Amino acid sequence: MTQTQMNGNGHSSSTDLLDTPSAYTTKSNKTHTSIDLRSDTVTVPSVEMRKAMAEAIVGDDVYGEDTTTTRLEQRCAELFGKEAGLFVASGTMGNLLAIMAHCQRGEEIIVGRYNHIHRWEQGNYAQLGGISATTLEVKPDGTMDLDDIEQAIRVKGGYIQIYDEKCDVEVTSIPDCHMPASKLICIENTHNYTGGKALPIDWMRSVKMLAERRGLKVHMDGARIYNAAVACNTTVKHIASFADTVQMCFSKGLGAPVGSIVVGPKAFIDRARHSRKALGGGWRQSGVLAAAAHVALDHAEATIKADHERAKKLSKMINDATPDALRNKVYAKENEITNMVLIHCENGVSVQQLNEFFQKHDILAMTFDARRIRMVLNWNVNDENLDTIVQVYKKFVAQL
């Protein structure tokens, strides 16, 4: 049983009345009336997507016969300025395949300790790929210190530096069998844990130059790369130019039900395709899902822009609704917003109590950490929903 609704982004969407609740971080008793901001993954396919899925021309993709999927891979490769693409089941699968295609067993990646690849994907590169990681601190803007990256790089086999103690100068170096070889720098754009921050263009350029100078590759977890492009007022091709390979999710802000794309050089994609089969990721009639991804791309920029505008609006509305006496206790940051609103709770205000209050009023958000609640705008959320959220928020702060 479904209910069709028009949302504020101009898409019609079908709400499944039998949806089971998600248990990502915030458990809920979700109903069809819930305002769901736990993630941009909670969207349901639009009517246009469902029609495209029903009418998709399909074949067995393992045999290369699904033309809808092949067109999607080619379209994305061109869109991102890369040679080839690979349609995969999820962003986690895409990132893992990219790492395995770049690195051999016993080699390592360099990644931020709060990056999704390291924090939320089970260390799958170690579980399944035999690949280790050097993790670095992540700054509030989602970047890592360039000097830290440089110092973390270990060349093949590593080397022990031999110094002349009298002159304090390096004389020679010998191979060191203690170290793995660094092969890949992983970056995330936008950066989830820092609140959806778009990475600075100059920083990405510097990372790419550093990697090229030291013989490493750069992989971008671009699950929300469209959000980064809109925030930086540029194209996804420009953002992708600072990485050798990119993964992007169709099932986040773009609103498709399933799937991600990995793009890069053809030889890299060939290796990733081979490993995809080993992970059980060989598609059959995948065009049914690829068709929805095509529709998502058709509306991508407009959809993301609308989410960003609503996120900025909601953040301001929350701050405007906060009494002056409480502004040092509960607030939403209004700068550098993409599609995420982080409500900060400090000085005795409980994140858990606020989120439970929201849930009681059928508003679903994520307890992000001990001091922050995350709300992610998505195409199922309209302007009327924002008013409802703020009215509930006002009731909560009135109790403090």
C-alpha cells in the first residue's frame, strides 16, 4: 500500500506505508507521517523514477548486455571526466573496490580517522583486501594537514635513513622490511562527520600535487560530490579532477533507491569489475536500478540546490527560535552549510532529551555524537515540514 505525495522540490514521491524503521543510529517507530531527517538515504523513489524502472531496457550485466547500465557507466565517466565507470550496489562497495584496485595485499592507504571509509565501513579494506591504513587527524573543515600526509607516506618497503652523527647529514639509506608501502590517499567530499563540509578546492589541488610528486594515487569518497560542487559553485568534473578515482552515491541526495558509481582509468575499472564479482556484486538485470539513477542525474543540480537552501533556512529558523538566554547552550551553525544541519547542545542541554522530544513529535533526526544532533535535508522534506520542526523545537526550549 502506498501513498503518493508532492514534495517541495517538484518531485512526486511514493511513501510506503509498510516501511520498516531504520536503525542506523536513531531507532524510531517510523510512520508515513514522520518527517525523516536522519539521512538523505531515507528518500523513496519518485513517480518518474518508478516509471523509468518499469520501462527500463535490461539484460544480463555480467555479460555486458544491460544497455541501461552501460549507458549509465559511460554517462558518469564523461560527467566526471574519467575514462570508465562501474555501477555498484553501494558506496561502501564502491570505496572498497577502489581501494582494492589501487592497492595490493600488504600495502596501505592514508585516510582521515573520521572519514567514512575508516569509521563506518568496518575496516573492510583490511578484512577483505589485506590492506592496512595510516589514519590522520581531521580538521573541522574535513581536511587533513598536508605535512601530516607527507610524513605518513612510506615508500615501497620503507627505508632506514643512515646518518653521519658528526655532520648530522644523511649518508645513505637501506631498505626497511618493517613497513608497508603507502599507495593511496583517501579523501571525502563532502565530509560527513564534520557536518557535510565541502573540501576547499586549493586543498584538494595540493593533495593531488603531493600525491603525484610522491607516486601515490588519490581516491575521493564523493558519496555527496554533487553537494560539494553546488557548495563550491562549480561542476562535479572540476571536483573530480583532483582525484584519480571517485565514488558517488545515487541513493543519498540524488534520491535513487539503490546504487553508486565508481569512475577512473579503464584499467582501474577493469580491476574493480573483476573484484566486484568476488564480492557478490555482479549484476543481472541491473538496468531496473540504473534507470532510476539516470532520472536522479537528470534532476541532480536542482535537487541538491533545493536541499541546501532548506538546510540554510532551517538552521537560521532554529537560531531565531532560540531565546537569547539559551544561545550558548543550544544552537545551529549557519556557515558552510550544504544539506546538513547540526544542532549543538552544550552546557547542560541534553542531546538525548532533545532527540527524544523530536521523536515524540514524529520528527526523526540522528544523534550524531554526545553534543550534536544531525538533520539531513532531502527531497521528501518541504517548507511546511520546516515550520513543523521549528514549532516542536520551540516547545522543547520553552521547557529549559
